[in-house]
Amino acid sequence: MTHQDHRDQRKHLDHQDHRDPYRLGTPQAATGHGPGSAPGDGPDAVSRGDVLRTLLWAVVVLSAVANMALSFTGAATALHLASGVVTVLAAGTLVVRGLRGRR
């Protein structure tokens, strides 16, 4: 191989290694255009895990905001505890899913 070939090959490999960590969907290698692929499959498909993670984050934020609002209004302690439990469970689920995803 010539020096130019090595440089072109390295440039191609570098381009493959730099994936957008914030992109929702499957990697570009899965095209989803083969026989038996569902209409929702493909490079822009959003997985169930992505949807669940988004919903869990929404629950964490909403329950934390609800807990703050309850604090300012002087609501009953049971309501504070209920919103706190929801926040802790949703945040704990996010942590467990994140740790499992690293394995």
C-alpha cells in the first residue's frame, strides 16, 4: 500500500469511529432495506429503550417539580412522600438501566 492508501484507509476508519452519542436510533450499519424488515426499522428507528429512558426522565423531572410545588403550597406530608417515592423509583430505574447498559 502506498502512503496515500494508508491515509485514505485511516480517514475512513476515523470517520466510522466518530458516532454521534446523542443520536437516537440504530447504528448506520443496519440499513433495514432487506426482505422481512419492518417499516419502522432502519437507521432512523427509535428503540423501545430510548423511549423508556425518555419517559423515565420526564417522570423524574415532573415528580421533582411536583414535590417542589407541594413544598411551596404547604401540602400534606403524604403527598410529599408520594412524589418523592416516584422520583426515587424513576431515578433508580434510570441508574440500573445505565449500569446494565455498560456491561
